[in-house]
Amino acid sequence: MMQGHADTEPEQDPSEDSAEDLYENAPCGYLSTSPEGRIIKVNQTFLSWTGYSREALLGGKRFVELLTVAGRIFHETHYAPLLQMQGFVHELSLDLVRADGRPLPALINSVQQRDALGRPRSVRTTLFNMTDRKRYERELLMARRKAEQLAQAKATLLATLSHEIRNPLNAITAATRLLGMTPLSDKQSKYLRILGSASGNLLALVNDILDWSKIEAGKLSLEQREFSLRELLGDILNGQAARAEEKRLRLEMDIDERLPACLLGDPVKLGQILTNLVSNALKFTEKGGVKVSVALQSRDGDACDLAFQVSDTGIGISPDRLSAIFEEYTQANYDIGMKYGGTGLGLSISRKLVELHGSKMVVQSEVGKGTRFAFDLRLKAVAGGTVGTAPGDASSAQALRGLKVLVVEDNEVNTYVLARWFEHWGVVFEAVRNGHEAVERLQQGNHELVLMDLHMPVLDGYDALKAIRQLPDERLRKIPIIAISASTRAWQESKVLASGFTDFIGKPFDEGVLFRKMARCTSRELPEANTQPPEAAPRAPEAAADSLVLAPDFSFTKLQQWAAGDAQASAAMARSSVQALEHARPTLTVALKKGAPDEYERACEGITGTLHLLEAHGLAAALRRARTLLTGSASDAARVQAAAFAIDWEVENLVGALVAIASQAEA
């Protein structure tokens, strides 16, 4: 019995079956090939994925034969050479062909096995099935496309709504201002203030929604222009004074005496930030007052570090709601929203605009005691700046008197409003209802400027512009044409200017902005003159202009993109641009003053690339306006002088901003 037991064969080690089972049913495919590429071993997972039998693959089938046509080409040009050179290939994406002809996307890792003498013995390949991953990628791509389509539909809807709302709003606000110029009883004046306040609030609401859509789309950029911060704050507080007086609140301003008289920055967006903060503070303050403070923290050469603060003695914000107040369409709580109203967008827009400056807004608050909003900005001081200087004589205030203008507008109310302003400014004008009539009337008259609506029947503004620019009369091909539209798409203005319009203004427009644009396009006003239109109607309380439709003078977005984040590259391109502009400046001025169009055009061509890189819309517009003076039979000396000054002013602004970029990169 003992002997028989000793002769019994021992049982097989179960670990051997487990290892084989692990290889055959692994979550990835395994196969081994000879140095010539013939398949010599394969696991069951790979067979299940591809649908081949083991006999079919081990009967001399080569791995390359399992690939698609594109995969075979990639195998010969990349896979095989890499494997030969480095002995391994990691994470190559190839498509295999299943037994039924369907593709199998796979991620491949291969390692070459060598014998003791270093000769290739076999290749072990691991494959991961990428079918699910590819499906997820397709689903994500479809979801992204759907989201982009929804965003585009949202932008289109906002543009359409803005056009439909702002057209009648333009008539309401302008008619309110015109009505204020007529004799009124005390009761009528009260009604007029109510009408002006309501239309101003409605415009602010529309602007908030549209501004948020622009910020959300990433279409806003900072401008660089000279401005007086003292004047900017004064205008803001003057605009809010009536509201503070109505609530019997103190409205104070504290400005550091060391603050430079002239700064370089974006006064429109800075003004929007401060206006939102002051307006918000007044809204939520019932007793006490609101204070705006600006302190000069430090100065390094031209760079000034400024600390802005808007504080109030209002209702305050509970600690658990401080972070939520910056969320769009959000008030601190439901009761506050019901009592005070508003969209909840003001603070969110302000925070985004501060972030656009590269800074951060900080808020401190205590319930029942008040709130303080603060942020820091670095702005460049401009030595000898002339921003805000008044015109030297009365003739500047009459810059448009006698100007011959053609108004192309199908809305009779808008035409009537423009007619009233033109009467006050001494402008001679004609009005037509569509682009076809405009083309005919221009050929019959001697107009100097065209104001053209973009959306009209028969022939719209874009097509009318093309027709005008193709007329045989050289004067008409160069005539300044300002586009007018109630549409405020984030990309609207760049499209307008790229189409060949001289300038653009949105509805409802501020009469002062319109006055300055008309004067500038016809070289009737020096750029630094802060000219107000003569006999301008008083502004309705809180009636705000559409501040974001003004074209940026220039933008360094492309320069930064080309530099790809390299500070030294940015500095080098900035210095090169400064050299090009400084070289062209005297040539342009001399050619303009002596009436040499060929020299002028050569100088313009020399800085075409620079204008494109810097997106220098202001300088490009100044060059276009000056060019019209060289094509006429006789040029007025005053207009030539104004055009030369405009070019020099734009170049000076660009050079100053570029030098700042170079200095920051080298610091």
C-alpha cells in the first residue's frame, strides 16, 4: 500500500494554470511576433476583440497584415524604424482590421526581445482596445460643438434684441434731451426727470447684459489712451450727485495729491468699474454716505501703482454671502433683490474688468455698518500730457459749422433726432432712406461726410459702402463714412472697420461722441481738444452713453500671441515696432505738408506690418483721413495741420505703450 502510494504522480501546481489563464484573459491584448513580423503567439483577449481564430493568425499571418491601409503606411514609415532604432515603441495609435472588416482602434506598446548575442529574437506587443475611448471623444466633440452652437445662438439673440431695443431707446433718450431744451413748467420738468431716469436705467440694464455677453465671449481688450483720472472721477461723481442728493447722502472724493495729471490706460473700462461700484454703494446706503479714494502707493519711473477704494455706510453684506455677490445675476439675498432691484451683473462685470487689468477686487463688509470695495492698478504716467484741455478759441466749438453731411437712415425718428442736433451744430445735411438712394445722391452733391445705418431695405450699409468705394469719382471713393447701428455684437465693430468704414458709433449714441467722431473724420478738430458740441442738450439723469462701442486705438494681443509668452521676444518686437514708427513719423509729416502722395504711400507701406501687429486702428484711421487730403486738387492748410497732428498723436501713444512693454520685460 505504501509502495502504491509512492508511485502516485503528484498533482499539477495550480499556479501554472493561473498564469496561463491570466495571460489568455488579460484586459489587454498580447501577441508576439518573429523578427520578420509573423505572429507566433497571441492571447484569447486579442482573438475575442478581432474575431480571428488562433489557427488563422499562427499560420504565418504577419502583424502588418492586420492593419488598415493607413496603418500599414504608418507601420513602415514610423513603427518599424522606431522599433529597429530604439528597441521599443510606446503608445502608438493604430487601427486594426477585425475579421469581419470593421476597424479596431488600438493603443500599441512593443518591446524587442534579443538573445545573448544581441540579435533580435522576437517582439512582444501589448494592445489596448480604444473603441470606448474613441466613442467618448466623439461624444465630447459633439457636446462641444453643441455648446458652441448654443453660445453662437445666444450671441445672435442678444445682438438681435439689442438692435430691436436700442433703436427705440435711442429715440427716447435723444428726444428727452431735446425736450429739455424747450421751455417747461415745473411739473413738466419733473416728468422729464422721471422719463430721463427711467430711460437711463433701461439703458444701463441693456448695457449690463450686453457687456456681460462680451466679457463672457472674451472679446474685450484694454485700450491705451491718455486721460486725467481727476477729471474721470469728477465726471463719475457729478453723474451720481443727483441720486446722492435725492437720498440725502454724502458723496466724497479723496485723491492723492501726488497723483500724476495725465495717465495712460483705458478710461472707459476704469470708468465703468468705478461707476458700477459707486452706483451700487448709493443703492444700498440709506444714511451716511459714499467715499471714493485713490492713493499713489508707489512710483517706479513712469509706472504708478494706484490703490482704488469705494466705501459706504450702507446695509453691509453677511460673511457667508461675500463670495456670492460677484456671481452673475445674483443679489446678496432674495429680500435685497426684491427691495432694491437690479440684475446682479454690475459687480460681476466690475470684477471681470478689474481682472482684465491683471488685478483683483477685494471686498470687506460688516452687516449694518457698510462695505468697502478695493483694487490696485498699475498705470503709466504721461509727462506733459494735454488730456482734457479746452479749445483755445470759440472757433473750435463751431468745428462742424457748414459741414455737408448725407444721412442714410430708414428710421424717421432717428433721422429727426439727428436733424435736431445738426441744426444746433450748424451742419448742412440731406437724408435718404436706403443705400441705393445714397449712391445716387452722393454723385449729385458735394457732401463731405456720410452717416450710414447698416440695416436698411433695398441696399444695406455694407453693400452701399462697396458701391460707393467703386465709383469713378476719386473723391467719393475716399469720402469718410461713419457706420451707425443699434447692434452691439462683441465683434461688430472690427467687422465694420474691416469692411472699409471710416468709423463706427452705436445707438443710442451720445451727442458729444457723435460730434467728436464727425469732427475727427473730417480733420476739423485737434485730437486733444475735449470739445463739447455747442448748445448741447442737458443730459437726462443717469443717461449713460454706450461706452463699449468705441474702437480701441490699438491692442497688443497679437504681439503677445506671436511672442508666445516669451518676455524677451515681446520686448524685441516692441523695440522693433518703435523703430519702425519713429522712422516713418517724420516722413509721413513731411510728405503730407508738401503734398507728396507717392512719398506718403511708401511710408505707409513701410509700417503696414506694424499696424497689423499692433492692431493700431487709431493710427490707421488717421492715415486714411490724411490720405484724402493728398488726393484733392487743393488742401486747406488748417486741415493738413490737424491731420499731421493726429498722426503724430497716435504714434506718440503707441510708442509710449511699446516702450512700457519693453521696460517691463527687461526689468
